[in-house]
Amino acid sequence: MRGKVLISMMLMALTEGAMSGELVNVDENRVALRGYDPVAFFTEGRAVAGKPSITAAYQGATYRFATAGHKDLSLADKNWPGLVRKEGR
């Protein structure tokens, strides 16, 4: 439960930052969420490191995914707040 609350807070912060044009929670390489897969928090209920080879970019931030399926889920979900809809590398 604590993990779900934490990721919800992180996603809200990212949404607010994206809406204001500011980047939130990115490292020096512009990797968001410390490289963790944002979908895995919901599908697996835990933090899973994303792979540098499976990414999507939004407003200069790079989001990593553990699987191509997770990336596809995020890109296809119209309820996502526009965080990771653009194709990555």
C-alpha cells in the first residue's frame, strides 16, 4: 500500500511538472523515476528497474520500461496524463 501511495505521489508530481513545462524527478541524464518502470508499479505491485533499451520520451524526460509490453500499455492507455505517450528510442 505504501508503495502505491508513493508512486501515485510521484506521478502527480510529474503531471504537475509536465503541465507547467517543468521537469520533475529526472536525473542528470534526464531519466525519470530513477529509471524505474512506471507501469510495473501497477502491474506487478513493486518497483522494477526499466531497461535503457526500452524507453519513451516526454518533454525532455526519458522513461524506461522493463518490458516492451509495459511500454505499449503506457502508450495505449488514454487515461495516462500524457506522461509517456511519445515514442522513445
